[in-house]
Amino acid sequence: MSDERKAEQPKRPPGVCVPWQEKLKELPEIKGDRELVQRVWEDVDALGYVYIWHCLLSF
């Protein structure tokens, strides 16, 4: 892989499809408990990641 392609790829931790910091930019102002919203997002995102891996490895 060329150095240019490596620079273009986003750095994401393992187990994450869309990091919270990226998703936060898309959301309107959070008026409630921000930590609760973040925790729920990260849990749902992790389930999506597991589903993708399950489909990839099971078939």
C-alpha cells in the first residue's frame, strides 16, 4: 500500500465503525446527559462492528 493511501485512511480503534467524535459533529446540541448519549452510541456502534465481523467470518 502506498504512503498516500495510508495517509487517507482514518485512524479508528479496533471495534469501532464510526467513532463518537465523528458522530458528535453530525448531531444537534445535546441538551441532556451527554455521557449517556455517548455510552449508548458506543454500545450500538460496537454491536454493528460485531455483526459485520460475524457476517464476514460465518459465511
